[in-house]
Amino acid sequence: MEQKIHQGKNVKRFREMLNIKQEALAYDLGEEWNQKKISMLEQKDVIEESLLKQISAVLKIPVEAFQNFDEEQAINIISNTFDNCQQPASVFYNSTINQIDQFIKLHEEKIALYERMLKEKDEMMARLEKLINK
């Protein structure tokens, strides 16, 4: 039994992944579009290719993504690829930054900035004293 790909749901998935509201997509598609029309479009099993091309241009996603994306297949691929997440988390964490060194560097920068500010304050005070004593 071959499962049919629901193009309207794919449009909705990609729109939501991009955090674009239906109203915004309708605005980008043109004056004849509105939120309700987008909602009805997202319920369609098959969408005309010319319309998919318009949506593709607006969302910057290839037409083939709407036509071929199958969520169940994607989930199966991901679950089979990651071996049911049996790997320890340390495999994915590869830090090359020594955090203590970074902390010390930030602290030294803060001290240098503070010293510069004090020097500028002293210079400003000296200028003000000169102006007052004139």
C-alpha cells in the first residue's frame, strides 16, 4: 500500500518551520489571497504545480520538497540513523574552548577598561580644574 503525500500539509509544515503566519504567506502571494484561502490550500492533497511554484518562490523552498516530503519516512530515517540514541551525549560535544581561560580573558579586559575609564576621568578633572583656575 503506497502512502500518498499530502502537499497541503507539507506547505503548512514548511510555513510553520519558517515561522510564517498564514496571513503573511497570503500577503506575499498577492491581493487575491487571504488567511482563509491559505487555510483551505493547506487542506488540499494535491496542489497545482503553478501554485506550488509561487509558494516555492515565496518560502524559498524547492517545489520538490512540497511534492515529495513524507514525514513518516523522515522519522524512520532519523531513528535508524541515530541508532535509537544509544550514543552518549559526549560524542556530540567537542569543545575546543577552555572556559577558564575565556573567563580570565574577559576579567582582564574588564580591568583594562576600568583603568582606561579612571584615566579619562582624571584627565577630565585636570581639564576642569584648569578651566576653573583661569
